[in-house]
Amino acid sequence: MKPTIGYEGDAEEIQELASGLGEQLFPVGYEAAEGGLLLVDEKGRFFHLHHTGGYYLGQNEYDAFSRFLLGVDDPDAEDYFV
């Protein structure tokens, strides 16, 4: 068996994003419309790994969900790199 996260190369992209953030990331969900991964870091922050790049979703699950409901644009995850 060869376990996968979603698409070929997702694990490498998660590791690249984690390196930039300086935090480990864990996949917690999947966005089916465009095949994006929802990730949470060690601080509890949420990110979206999309084929166009990584995006910050919120400081925690409540922030991420409220930003989603309000239609707030998701900033690039690179804005949160160390």
C-alpha cells in the first residue's frame, strides 16, 4: 500500500509550507470543490493548501469559521512565514 493525502506531491507541499511557517502542520479536512487540503499548525492556526498556493484561514477554528461566514478574503500563508 502507498498511503496518500490527496494528490501526488501533497506531502511535499505540506512540508514546504510547514518549513516556511516554522510549525508542523496536520491535515484535518479536504475541500472537495477544488481539491484543497485544510491544515492546522501546532499553534492551532488554520491554513488552506490549494493548487494556487497556501492561504491563512484563521487564528483558530472559531476565527476560521467566522471569516468563512463573513466572506473575508484569505491572505497568503507566506504573510505568516517566520
